[in-house]
Amino acid sequence: MTIGVWVLGNQLWQNQAALASCESKDVPVLLVESLTFAQERHYHRQKLVLVWSAMRHFADGLEEAGWPVTYAIAADTETALRNWIKAEGITELRLMDPVDHPFTAWLDDLDLPCQLTRLDNNLFLWKTDDFNTWANQRKSLLMESFYREGRKRFDVLMEADQPVGGQWNFDKDNRKPPKGKLSTPAPHWFEPDATTQSVIDKVEGLKIPTFGNTTPFNWAVTRDQALEVLEVFIAERLETFGPYQDAMVTGEETMWHALLSPYLNLGLLHPLEVIERVEEAFAEHDLPLNSVEGFIRQVMGWREYMRGLYSHFEADYSDRNWFDHQQPLPEFFWTGEVEMNCLHQAIDQTKRTGYAHHIQRLMILSNFSLIAGFKPQQVKDWFHAAFIDAYDWVMQTNVIGMGLFADGGLLASKPYASSANYVNKMSDYCKGCRYNPKARTGEDACPFNFFYWDFLHRHRDKLQTQGRMSFILKNLDRMKPEELDAIQQQAQEWHQAHQ
């Protein structure tokens, strides 16, 4: 029997399950840099550069470690795979679970001339079976309950069976609005080396639809570089990460955020090593617990929760549309040319870097998409294409569930819908906008306002079934009928103007 290992582009860890299953390093290894992947959607150019450059560097690292590596640059993934299987005489192909449903479905349809062995994906803390066991024992799948179980299971920030600091969650300390001059640290970027520059040249020459700017490209593309980013985050950003993690400031693209998600989602970093390193720094330097706990909750709470639910829910989850929203996604999501400054800032930044932090994604881009009634699948596809850290397992639950409440509450306990008041409180975007964040109707009314009330009115019957919405819905009763009519009319006119 001749064993071969196929390493996918988001499995770039030398201890990943398929490689680790081999008793020696004389096993042929395949990586495929394929246009099939790039043509699935209008991907951000920097996402293509990141993945392909990281793959090339990883292949070089495997060869240096003694593995016989084939790096195929191909137009078609399946053809490259079959050619390699034939050339190497592979009788058993080992592959780590790809996680993403579309790729798994494609894999299921392959009729390969060899045995296909899939191994559990070990780039997450929780195995799928373990998550399902947890989920099947519960009536509701609250993230907070899952997070606490994870803290206990992996003994993170624990003193015996109690959380360090006497409470599990310090989120209330991490919602400060930006006031005054913030002294934010510079992100830890890298100049492209020859390998990365070669990929940049390739991406700039592609004849397929893509999104965003290719350069300046400053992301890490190797494990060593990703580890540097982790260390710089701990040294320069972690202490003040917590308080302002929800704040949004013009010209401050990264604030105190860790910028580690692209590397975790590629496999360049493992979540457990990141958590343990942060916990170690907390013990050594007496860092603020609200910042340390807030960061760990994102990695071992939210990230693992998203992946767990993605695997737990039925495959048709991506088709959910609880509110039956059918408005098409406006063209300005691709151009950034929109008069609303908050949307312009978030989209323009994404075009330039492939990155926006979680509140820009949730409370600007998703929130507006929800209350304006954009079709959830179009919104999800845009998020998947636009962000450098996006994969199907991340975006389905984050956008369909968390951002758009299109699953009807399987994930979130209420829709994350708000008016311009939230944007005005948590950002400086409204100061540079032609719209009035306090006006609900009229020429200067912020679309966040009339869409918010229009959304509550349109879906009142459904929203009343969500207990946490009842207090908010009572505000509709205090609104004069003529104002509500004007709000509905303005919402319709906005859609007509943006078709």
C-alpha cells in the first residue's frame, strides 16, 4: 500500500492530522494551488495572495523537513489530484477533514481510484462528536454555556472549579466608546518576500473577477511570522485590548485587535497555543483580566462555537431566511461608494486590507443588511468573498445566524438590530457623514434610523415571539401613524434609488 497525504490550503500545520498519521516522512504530500478555488466567488485579492503564498512557504517548509512534496499549480483541482495519485501510485489518500460543507460535498462526489481516509480536523479545540454530545444534551445552545464548559474542559483561567476573578465574563468592561485621542499601537506587518511578490504578480494578472486591492500586502505568510504577530499582540496590544474592542474610529483600522484570525484559520497558529501563551502572559505580567478573558472568549468561545454549530446544524442552514428578506445586495458593497459614512469606512477599509473588526462586521455591515432586508445568501457570499479570514464554516453561522438572524433564533437570542444611535455612540463615523444620526425621517435622516423602525414594524409579529424584543416593540406604539408612514415611504424610496 502506498499512502499519500493531501494538504488543503487552510491546513498549514506540520502537526495536522493527516501528516501526523504517517509513521515516517517518506510519504508523498500534495498541495494544489488551484484556480478552481479562486473562481468560486469574487474573492479579495489579498485573500488569494495570503492563501497561495502561505501554501508555497508551507510546501517549502515540508520539503526542508524531509517530506517529498508535489506543489501543483493547476487550473482544476480534481485533474491535479488525479494526476498526482496516478503518478505516485497512491492506494490510500489521507486527508484531514476539510470542515466546509461545499468542499465535503464535492469530495463525496469524487470517484477516486484509491481509498480515501479522512481524519478528524485537529486545528480546533473541540472535536465535532464532542460538540454534538454537548449540544444534544441541551435545550438551548447558548454560547455562554458552551464557553464555560470549554474553560472547565481545557482548564483555562480556572482556579479549581471556579473562574479566575470570580466571574466568567467581563464583557461589560469591554464596551467603552471612543472618546478623546486614542493612542493605538501600529500593527505588526511584513514586507513581501520574493515568494509573496511572485504570488502578488500572479493575482494581479488574473483574468477572473476579484475584489479589493492587492497591495500594499503586509500579512504574515509563515508560521514564524504568525508567531511574531502573536508575541507583538501580547506585548503591545493585549493590555488595552478589552475596553475598546467594540469601538470604531476613522483611520484606526486595527485598534488593539489581535489580527490573528487569518493565521488561526489557515493553520499557521493553533488555538490552544495562542490561548496558553496569553494565559502565560497574564500570569507573568499581571495583565488586566477583562482584556485577557475577552480575548480568550473570542478564541475558545466564539470561534469554537461557530465551528461547532456549523457542523451540528443541517446542511440546509445556509438557505435559511426567516424574515423572507429578498432585497438585492447593493452595488456599493463592492465599490464602497455610498453616502453613509459608516458603511463607506467599513467597506473602503475592507477593500484596501481584506479586514474589518468584529463590530464593524456585526453592527455596521450585518446590522444594516438585516434592517434593510437584503437577501441573506447574498450578504453571506459577500462576507465570504470580502474578508481575508473568511471560510464557509465561519461565515454561515456568523452571518446567517448571528448577523442576520435568518435562522430564526437557533444561534442568537435576539436580532442584532439597532438604529444610528449605536453607531453614533461607538464610533466617530457620524461626525463625518451628511446624515443626521438623530433624525428618523426627512432628507437628512440616517437610513439606519428609518430602516430600523421599518424593520420592527414589518416583522412585528415574528419579533414578538422573541422575548427580549417586547420592550423595544412597545416603542412602536408610541409612534404617530403619520411618522410611521413616512418611515415606510422613505425605506421604499431608498431601495428604489439603490436598485
